[in-house]
Amino acid sequence: MKTELSRTVSLLIITAVYLLAAIVGGFVFGWLEPKMPELWALFVADVAATIIVWHFGLIFRNVSVYDPYWSVAPPVMFTAWAFHQGVFSLPVMLLLIAVWYWGIRLTGNWAYTFHGLAHEDWRYTRYRKEQSAVLFTLTNFFGLNMMPTVLVFVAMLPGFELYKNSTSANIGLWAGFAMCIAAATIQLVADTQIHRFRKAYPGQYCNVGLWRKGRHPNYFGEILMWWGVWVMYASQGILDWRIVGPIAMTALFLFVSIPMMERRQRQNKPGYEEYQKRTRMLI
């Protein structure tokens, strides 16, 4: 049985869980930083914080405890890294502005749609029903908690390297910054439109505003965000393997998130298949 708690109490619990995760992550980083390369220490700290969040997801039998981690961790880690490195150049400040704007907006959208700890996202509920207890335990830890943490960290690597190569504020840097701001704004507009549409037309698929131009403008914004971070890094004249970050993030949405959402939409939203045929996947 899931714990029946009010939305307000649930939000307070989630906040406490994330504060604890941040404290544990900070402690782990401080302990490991003298013993290994700094970024590896930060990655292990990120994993440790994820384990804390995962553990409380088990306590409350709700994988959705992890959901805000996606948008909370990057602003916190990028900011902590700036203080740790003592670097607050213009490129780093632009990165922080972009990531905080994106993170606050995305976390705010999560809070707006959060119904309390008694409610779990439909994707996790489906996994619980379709998988054995042992398989779901593995899926929960590795697939639903740890994999997103690793993917986001990999996507953040170009941003971390920007702290070391941040002497040039050129047109490429500003282009990447503009991409990030545009990405978060697209998500803001798309989510606002779909929330209003669902209130006015419950049970129907959204086909107004940005949703008229693409079936998943919110996912498009998320993909664009991480490419923007990479462009900011690439503007410093470095083209290397770190491009795997935005590529992996793009693949996640194109081959996992979007197909899963579309299967559900076809099952639950009358006329969605026609909408799917006449509307592009992204914008």
C-alpha cells in the first residue's frame, strides 16, 4: 500500500529527501576528492545521492520520488563546481543562468503536476504490473534511477569542461546560450498549453499551439537544451568525444521516451493515430 499523505506533506518529504541526498553527495565528494580525479569524485557523489533518493522511493513504494532529480541535480552540481573551481567567467555565468532557468522551470512543472506520494507515474506502475518482483527491483535501480543519473551526468560533461576552457566569449558561446534559453522557453510554453488544454478538454490529445507543430515540443526542448550546453563548450574550439552526451540524450527521447508515450496515447486518446500521421514528431 502506498502511503496516503497530502500533497503539501509529500512535497515537504521530497524536499527533505533531496536535502539529505545533497548532504550525502557533498560528504562523499569531500571524502573522495583527494583520492581520485575531481570529476570521478563528483560522479560517485552523484551516484551516492541517487542511491539515497532510490532508497526513499523504496520506502514509499513510489519510483516517482526520483522524478525531480533530473532537473534538480544539474543546477546544484554546476553551481557547486563553480565554487569548487573558483571560476566565474562569463561563459560559466551564462551556463549557470541557462541551467538554473531550465532547472527551475522543469522542477516547477514537476511540482505543478505532483499529486503526492500516493501517486506514481503510469510508466512505473506499468513496470510493477508487468514484471516480477526481482526484475522490477533491478529495473527500478538500474533503469529508472541510475540510468537517468548517468545519462544526465554524461550530458553535463561538456559543461564541466567549459570551466577549464572559458576564456573566449564568442558568437558560438552566445549561440549555445540562446539555444538553452530557447529550449527552456519552448518547454514552458508547451507545458502551459497542454495543462490548459487538458483542463478544457479532458481525455483528448493536445493539438493547439506548439502541439499543432509537433507531437512532442516539450521533449524537443529537452533535447535542444543539452545540445545548447554542448555548443557552448564546442565554442571554445574543442570537438571531442563529449558530443556523446547530447547524442545519448537525443537517443533516449527518440527511442525510449517518445515511443512509450505514443503507445499510450494511441491506446487512450481517440484520433491520436490521425494526429500522429499529419504532425511531425518534434517541431
